[in-house]
Amino acid sequence: MDERINLKLFLHIIRKRILTIIITVLIVFLLTLAISGFYLKPTYEATENILIGKLEKNESTYGGAQELSMLLASTIDFIKSPVVLNSVQNELNILDDELAEKVVIQNNRNSQIINIVVRDSNIENSKELAHTIATVSVNKMQELFGVSDIKLLRDTNGEPSVKKVGSMTINIAIGIMVGFLFGIGLSMLREYWDDSIKDTREVEDILGLSVLGEVNLKNKRNKSKNKTYTKPKAEILRRNGEQIGV
């Protein structure tokens, strides 16, 4: 019974404060639209793939799965090491303190393929960084560690695969949901601090008694009374012995 009363009270507050909710949703929607259109830049993900070992069955240079697993882990750590990232910065002649944060290394379980994912707001920069990091990593692993079974897997077009992350539609949808929830919270807060009584239903809910009558106490404006002005009697002017009424 209490749950039904609370639900009815909640719905009553929502109907009562529906204008507050609509205005809040509209404001958040406009803010989200402005931020997404003018401030948030689109993000692109460029992916390069590195193959460790050989994919053919029973033709592996390494002694076993444990050795291959260790090589995979070492390669993943090496890709994001200062040795590789500094070489990439020198090769591209860039100074980016956030380069390590743009790079994400992925490796599925029991897979010999390492995915190098680079996120950047510029599509060409993301592709160039992904390709350079993968190439430098393969060359360094061959030169410094003598790893022969490591190579760069390229697509048919010879470029890293790129995809756009996020969209304005998703941002707007999230903004509308946030605005709706914020509007409900604001409505509940206004209802909590509002001690005034708007109608007889609230009186019945508070006192638990039926209202028998209602008195309208609105102040009536005093009607302005028309005042009658009387003109003074006309003066009698005497000109040449004649009387003229004005």
C-alpha cells in the first residue's frame, strides 16, 4: 500500500513539475549540442597489426607455447617503452608528451597478433603514428633482441585501418537522458522546499480530512468611481447694455 502511495506521489510531482523537467532537458540538450559541435573534436582510431611467430601448425621457431607467450608479453611492453616512443618522435620530428596515452596495445587470448591502436583527433596523424610505431617496434625487436619471426601485417591497400569513435547523435542522446534525470531531481528538490498549498487536494492529503467548502479570498480591486464635475455658472458680461451667457 505504501509503495502505491509513494508511486502516486512521485507521478503527481512529475505532472506538477513537468515544465521544470522540460526546461531542464531543453537547456542540457542545447548545451550538449553546442559542446559537441564547437568544442569536442571527433576521435579516430588507426590500427596496425604485428604477427609474432608463424601461423602454420607444427612450424614454430620457438620451443613451446610458454616461450611464445613470454615473447608476446615482452613485445607488448616494449612497444610502449621509451625506446620505441622516443624513436618515433625523432623520426616524425614531433614533441608529444601525451603520445603514450594515445597508444593502446591489444592482444586477444591465445592469439599471436598484437594490435597497435592509436587515437587522435586528426585522421592522418593517427594513421601515421600507428604505422610508425608498428614499424619501429618490429625493427627494434629484430635488431636488439634478434627476433626473426616478427612482421608487420598490412591491409590490401597498404594503410592502417581507421574508424571514427563516437558521434554527435550518441552525445545528444546521453545529454537528453542526463537532462531528464537532472530535471527529475530538480523537481523533487523544488517540491521538498515548497511549503505552500496550491489546492484542496493537498489539504486533504496533509490533514486526512475531506474539504467541505472553499472560500475565495482574492482581493478585489476597488472600482474607480466616476466623479461628476459641475461647471461654474456662466458669468454675465455686459457689453453695450446686453447680457451674454457663456
